[in-house]
Amino acid sequence: MSAIELMKLAIRTSLLIIVAKSLIGFVGDIGVQPIESTFLLTFIAITVVGIFMGTCISRFIASQNLKVGFGWFVLAMSVFIIVNELIIT
């Protein structure tokens, strides 16, 4: 198996785990928390549009640049979360 195939497998596995965990959390809240259907449907619609946009845009950007950009994004989000949890709150 090549490095690219391993990377794709790792991404798929990670996304599958995220989906399963999110679905279990959501189903666990049904009946316990009120669910705003308008917000939920808006969120789903924006997500689907984002998936299609990301798929189209990724065809024009080299995979190495996507990896670097994603790495910087994860780093920025990590710093934001740490600052938000430790300093702001």
C-alpha cells in the first residue's frame, strides 16, 4: 500500500469515527434536549454546500498545499481553543 493510499485510509477511518461519535451523541440527546429543527436543517444545508465546494476547490489545489493549509488550520484552531479555555473563560 502506498503512502497516499494509507493517508486516504487514515482520513476515511478518522471521519468514520467522528461521524459515529457525533451520531451517538446526537441520538443520545433526542428527547433530553430540545432540538431546533430550523437550526439543524440550516446547519445540514450549509454542511452539504461546503462539502461540494470543498470537493470542487480541491481539484485545483495541489494535495501538498492542502496538507500544509490543513495543518495550519488545525494549529490555529488548537491555539484558539486553548486560549478560549484557559485565558478567556
